[in-house]
Amino acid sequence: MFRNSNLKYKRTFYGWGRKKSGFKAIRLASKSENSNYILREDGFIRSIGLGDCKSFSLVEDDIGIYYDATKPSRLEYLLNNYDFRSDTKLIEKTKKALHLIRKYKISKYNNGLIITKDYFKNCSREKVLIIDQNKNDLSLKYGLAKEFNINEIIDIAISENPNADIYLKIHPDVINLKKKSEIDLKKISYKCKIISDDINSISLLEHFKKVYTRTSQMGFEALIMGCECVVFGMPFYAGWGLTDERVPCTRRNRKLNINEVFAASYILYPKYINPFSKNKSDIFDTINTINRFKNFELKR
């Protein structure tokens, strides 16, 4: 599929990330010097629910795609090169957006339950969270994460945190039987407690000091909530001095703070649209719309 962005000279081919349509777009664009490609994916604040729920955000990348750490992407380019120090308005917007995300507990899907401290009332020790992912998550394949499996990560987390309670969070798509996990629950160490409830990720992360993941976006949400984050892959937020990485990525050669990584990935990189009004939007309208919808659902 293509759209004429310049009727006389240019064709742009569109596809979806590292799926068949994305590879097709790249292949078609390579056949002509007057063509290019754009790869699309969901943004980092996606929807009010899983699956076919209306999407609030979209990323468009003319270099690669953010979860493929084997090659550069437009997001990686922004993180490597954008002059954040000079763009004070962007950082002001970032701080405001982060405050609202923490306040309203805005995550990628926004369908999980909000929990209180009573959820962990029988736990008096420090808590460490391991984040599971879908078995066929493309970010595992392309995010330099295949060297480690979830059982190895569980063993490492237990050995590195002998005085903590270790919890394993099952992915919401797995909980809702939409996708499969590589975890065999029968073989999970007795030292690891399973969280299989569909919980709002921000609400959950408020109760943890440290998380372990491969490439999950929830690892970045953990950074937003002030957690330490150990990554066994190279997600978009790793390699910038914020995470404890167990695999390298030499292209990422800059030290950034949480505001700068958030500004690039949540404000500069994606496009927002209000799926109800069909109008172009921004991160603030998205956060407030999702919050109003969640409150409406709770009152029904």
C-alpha cells in the first residue's frame, strides 16, 4: 500500500513494524530511489483496554522501529541527538505529563485494577518484581533478549536479592488468554510469588523498589515510578544510563535522565489522536480523556 506524498516525485510505503507488511514496505521502497517507507506501531499510551480497543497513539518511523535494537530507529536518533537542554518548554511539558501519569495511574492499556497497600499486607520485606512477556513478543526477538529466558532471570533475581520477596507479574494478554507465555508455572521456584491478577501497572509499581525485565515497556513505567530497573535485552529506554543492562548496545552513547527519555519517546516520537472525536490530539488530552473514561466506568 502506498500514498503519494509528492504527486510528481515521491511514494511512501507504509507497513507495521517488523511484521510482514513492514518488511514489504521496506522491500518496495528499496526498488526506487524516489520512494521511502514508514513503519508504524502503537504508541506508549495506547488504549483503554486490550486487543481491538480504540488506539490513542501511533508511532511512525522512517529509519527502523523502536523495539528493534539490532538497527537504528527514529526514536534512537532522537535520543542520541536531540538538544533537550535548549528545549525548556518540552521539559516543562514532560514534567507535567509525568505528574499526571503518576497521579492518574496512566499506563499502556489502562484496563487493570487499582490496588492499595492491603494487596501486600502479608509482606513486610522489600519487594522485587519480575515482568513476564508474551512468548512471541517481537521485542524479544529484535530487542537482543533471546540470550536469556524467563527462568534464568527468575534465578538471577532470587540470587541477587536474598533478603527480598520476589514476585512474577504475568502479562495481561496472557491473563486474558489472548496470548501465550513461555513460563511453566509448575516449574517456577517456590521462592517466587505469582501475580496473575490484571492490575494497573503504575498502581502495582508503586509498591516495588526494583524490577527485572527483558524488553517490556513496563520496565520504563518502573523507571517513571522511581524503581531500579534491570534489563536482559535492549528496550528503547535502555543504554542511556538509567538501567542496569546485561547486554550492550554500542550505538547508544549518551547519558540521559528520565525526563529526556520520556520527552523523546512519549512526546516527540508518537502522534496522538482522540479516537472519540477523531481529532488530532496531544499527550495531555490523551491522559485526561483516559482518566475521565476510567472514572466513568468505575461509577457505573
